[in-house]
Amino acid sequence: MSNDNRISSEPSEEAIALFLANDNGDALTDLLVAALDEAFEVLSEAAGTVH
């Protein structure tokens, strides 16, 4: 199994700083929840391949 499973929609530190600077917490929360959902989906798919 490869360790190269980076999520392409991963927010950069600059993007997070802009969300925080613009007091846009709701949009940042939505982005982070979507990233977590994708991460859990990858983990659940990988769980089926563990022996």
C-alpha cells in the first residue's frame, strides 16, 4: 500500500489564514468537515484490505 494518499483538496496554510483573517469560520468548518469525510471514506475502504 502506498503512503502517497494526499487529498488534493487539502487546504493550504495560506487558505486557512485567509478564512481566519476574514472571520469566515463557517466556510472553514465546511471545508474541514468535507476533508474529514473524505479521510474517513479512505480509511473505511482501506479497512477492507487489512489482513
